[in-house]
Amino acid sequence: MTNKISVDNKEIDEILSRSIDTIYPKKESLKELLLSGKQISIYVGIDPTADYVHLGHSTNYLILERLHKLGHKIIVLVGDFTAMIGDPSDKTSARVQLSREEINVNLKSFKDQIGKILDFENKENPIEFKFNSEWLSGLSFEKIVELGSNFTVQQMLERDMFEKRIKESKPLFVSEFFYPLLQGYDSVALKVDLEIGGTDQTFNMLAGRTLARRYLDHEKMVMTTTLLVNPVTGEKLMSKSLGTGIGLNESAESMFGKTMAMTDEGVVQTFIDCTRLSLEEIEEKKKRLIAGENPRDIKIELAHEIVKMYHGEEAAVFAEESWKNTFSKKEIPSEVQEIKVDVGALIADVLVANNLVESKSQVRRLLEEGAIKDLEKDEKITDHLFQISAPITLKIGKKIFVKFVV
């Protein structure tokens, strides 16, 4: 049975504008293709450099969801091979290369997490879930050299992060040049019509556009999406180092609390990029903010909407009430994440190992600032050599609560 393609002009206009930065070669070309009634194939790639998919990634999957509802073919690609190289995009130093074992651990729940947005159970128009090791692991060195002949060293060095590292005399490894070649070859292997990714992926996606023309004589289009940032400072809102990364696999209470900890300036953009609310509904919330309504109230609505998307309405209601009890009435949450640790474990080790804090140096800063508190004793912990020898419930910063059980 032929899949029916919707050419609803309003829906297509929203897809081509909501959370979109640039479309290559141009927006009009993609709109013409979407209005043609032809089913096109589209993919988004993600590397398993961590064991979770965060809210910033959801922007691309929500766009895929809209395109899937129009009837188009959707592919989610996990870069299990490219993750072993490490994407240099937007990095001021080389990524630490991951082992195959680390990658396998990280990607275990990827499909389940992304499946909270995309319908992998759809039988009429199945969504494909692929791994690029399927074709990249078998590439010969001869083929890789051939791929490299499509680009110049000058093109590679024009990348902002490479230029900066050269000026700062930081190492730039030859292996990092391979990344855009291999991601670009994904477009050839998949034979797609459109690739979607954040603006930090522009170079890599355009490399795929070059290779699709070279090997397939095909015009692959590229859609770059806006990154979720504070519109005032330009700082990423989904930053683990700032404690603002929200994983799709997190509990309802954790999601709610971390959303409430976001800056007020990012609320409207997060509604646009990370929820299914209509642009008309979001515009009404924006008007309320402009009229002087307390941003906290709008942010509560945002947190509720996000939790509802991933955990359901009942969980959203419970998480909202729990947050209000915790932060408005200064109570400890009724449900606190519980983690088992060995007797005598150092506080810095367990906080970093469980992704509660980005690094040991950040743990030290939090301790020095008195930002880690033993809730049972109502005491601040300041010793970086503090050992966990008995059950303890900690408050880390303003929003993280955790109980360690020995």
C-alpha cells in the first residue's frame, strides 16, 4: 500500500520555520519538494557519547515527528562508529575517544528514550533505527583516502574550533579530519533526501551534501536547527557542566526541578524547541510574560508540559506538587533518587560517577561554597575527602536531591 503524503501548507510552513536556522540550498527548494506529494527520506544522527539523550536533542526528533505525520520516511541513525572518533564540532579540545564497550553501554536505552517522541511501533510507515558501523566499519583505507580527496585541508582548517585551537597551540589530530568524511558518507549509505541537525553540525552535514552529489548524483538537502541557548548570554541551556542538562531518561521530579532551574530568558524558546504546544499557544505565554506576569508561573507550565510529554499527566501533577512543597515550603521531596555506594566511598568519586556533578574540580568548588548539604543533620559538607560511611541524603546546589545507601 502506498503511503499517503500530506501537503498541508500550514503544517509545512511550521516545519520550515519552527526551530530552524538555515536550509540548504534554500528554503524554497525544500518547500517545493514537500509540496510535491513525493515521499522523501530524512535522517537525524546522534552519537552515543553519553548514556542519555537530552532535551536539547528533542528539537530534532520533534521535527522528525511532524515530518513523519506528513507521511515521510524517517531514519534515526546512531553513530556508534563515529563516536569512537569523536565529533570535533564546537570543541576547543579533542574529544576523549570512546571504546566499543563504552559505546555499547551508552546506547543501550537510546531507542527507548527517543521512542518517547517518535513512534517506533508505527506499522504503516515504520521508522528505521540504524547504526553507522553497518557500513563504516567495512570501509577500506583506499575508500577513506578517496573520500578525503573531495575536501581540502584548507576547508577543514576553516572550521572555527580548529582555527582557535591552532592559535592557542592546542593539539589538532589527523583523526579529527576523518569525522566529517565519515558522517558525510552516512548520507551516501542511507541515500537520503534531507538531513537535520543542530547548527554545530553544519560543516559535517554539508560534507554529506558534497558526497551525495559526488557518489549518487543526488541533491541532498540540509536543515540546521537552532541550539537551545539563553537568548541574552548565548550560553547553552543544556550544559552538564552548569547542571542544566535534562536527560529524557530522568525521573519526573528531576525533569521538573531542572526545568525550574533554567534561566527565565530561555523559557519561550524552550517551549518552541522542546514541546508540542502550538505556536499560537506559545505566543499567548509570551504575551503574558511581556505583560509582567511572574516568569516562575510560566516556567511551572513549561516544566509541567515537559514532564507530561515523557511521563504522563499524572506524573506531571505529582512532580509539580512535589516541587512546590520543596521550594516554596522548603520541604525535602517525597521521592528522592537513591544510589547504592560502597562503604567509605569519597563524595567526589560518587557524585562524578553518577553524573550528578560534571567533574571533581566542580565538586571541590561546590564544597568550598557550602553548596552540598547533609539534610538529615542540616549541616554543610566542606571536606573534599569526606567519606560516605552511612546512609545520607544530600542537597547539591539548589535543585539536586540524592540519597546514598551504603
